[in-house]
Amino acid sequence: MSDSRCRTAILISGSGSNLQSFIDKIASRELALDIVTVFSNCADAYGLTRAADAGIHTCCIEHADYADRESFDQALAHELDQHQPDLLVLAGFMRILSPWFVDHYAGKILNIHPALLPAYPGLNTHQRVLDAGEKWHGSTVHFVTDELDGGPRVLQGRLPVDPGESAEQLTKRVQAVEHQIYPEAANWFAEGRLKLRDGTAWLDGKVLAEPIVREFE
Ligand code: GRF
């Protein structure tokens, strides 16, 4: 692992298919980052197995063992800081982070949300999109700030909703999009092209007033 590569911690709570896309793209030398640790707040998260199989350090601290959000977040930061991360990638990490934590890693946290933000923040997005009869859906990579699903947007993958498809089918199609756009955006950060400054995302020295949009089928 060279010192110039971006030291990345990936935080998960579940399956870790996004984590796997990072592991695969690092193996094929497509990314300027290394995963220094994978953290889960759930001991049975399958992503921990994916990480261990790839020889990556893992850690689990269960949030139920902590009295409140901030004491869990402090334990989490204590663990992460031992790995000196340059970037935190939230990949299906089902915890709201405290303002203290977000400030501790200011400008260094990315998240992926399965909707075309600002549309459909929150949970159960695929079913809600189908119920509303939307024509378009997708996923958004954004910086994490104190506002839930509200930080500056960086990159979106957009795809047409197929008439009559189920929430399961739509979920799979959106996840395939995520596996492309999340490593791409994280790599911009790793290469120093993407930054958060004064609450605004910048790419290649220009303000990203709107996210970059990639179209998928
Ligand atoms: C992804 O769809 C992501 O958008 C959301 O949680 C899901 C995680 O999936 N935040 P996986 O654990 O990466 O398979």
C-alpha cells in the first residue's frame, strides 16, 4: 500500500454489495484508494465476510451496547482513527451520525442514497418510487453533512423505471448502477479532484452546483 493512495474506511450494516464493487475495482487496479478497514455496527453483516475474504481488516461494534448516539460515535471514531482514514465511505451504513462525528471527519464522508436526491430521502425508496408511478429513479453519491440525505450531491446514476417491474427488480437495477457510480465518485476524492469546501462540493476546481449525471438503461 503506497502512502500516496487514499486511506479509505468503509462502513456497512448489511450485505456489502457496494463494498464488493470497491474490492473488485481495487483488485483490477481501477482506483487510487486502499480500504484500510471495514466497520460494521451489526455482527452478522455479510459485508464483514466479504472483507475478511479479501484480506481486509474488519471491526464490529454493536450500537446496542452504547447508551446514546454520541458515545457510540466516539467509540467508532476511536476505532477508525487508529487506521488514519482520509475518506469514510458509508455503504449501506444504517446509522444516523451525530453532529460531533460529522464534524470530526468534516469533508471526508461520502454516502450513497438509493434515489435521485433531493427526491425520496429516507427509507424504502424503491417501493415509494413505484407507488408514485415515477418514470425515473436512480442513486446519488453525496457528501455527508448534518442534514440527513441532504449534503452536497456529487454524482447520480439515473435509469428509467420499467413498467410493471417489482421493487425487488428495481432494487437490483439500482444497485448495479451504484456499483459503477460509487467507486467512480470516491476515486475523484482519492485523486484530489473532489473536495467539500465551505459546505459546497468542488470537482476539478469548479463548484458542483448540480451533480454529474450518468444515464443507465
Ligand atoms: C444501497 O442500496 C445503498 O444505496 C443504501 O444501502 C444499500 C446497501 O447495499 N444506502 P449493500 O449493503 O451495499 O449491498
